[in-house]
Amino acid sequence: MTDAGARAFKRARLKKEQKKAVDQLLTAAVAAYSAQRYAEAQFICNQVLTFQPDSFDALSLLGISQIDIGDKEAAEVTLRKALAL
């Protein structure tokens, strides 16, 4: 395998691992939200957004949890970002 091929393979593997980690984080965020642990759900969503700023799932869950804690202004901004995707 050439250097370019090896690098492409490594990038693909890392991307797959990152997607798996993000999926696990989103599952944890949904579980936290379902248990009404809104601050924890928001923290996890923000972690996801660090790696995938265009994650509709993380943005929408973050926005909904912001509504639940009464932060309507932040929720509007967040949900507008989600809808723009």
C-alpha cells in the first residue's frame, strides 16, 4: 500500500471511530434528557458539537433542553441553527 493509500485508510478509520463516539454521546445525551438531567444533556450535546458543529441531532436536543430550563433566547438561537441545516 502506498503512503497516500495508508493515509486515506487511516483517515477513513478515524472518521468511522469518531462517528461511533458521536453516536454514543448522542445516545447518552438522549438518556440524560429523558431522565430530566438537562444540564448533563446540554453538556454532552456541546461535546458533540465540538466535533460535529453541524449535528442536527445535537443542536435540536440542545435547543429543546434549553427550552425546558427556561432559556428561551438561547433555545431560539440554537434551534434556528438546527433548522438552517
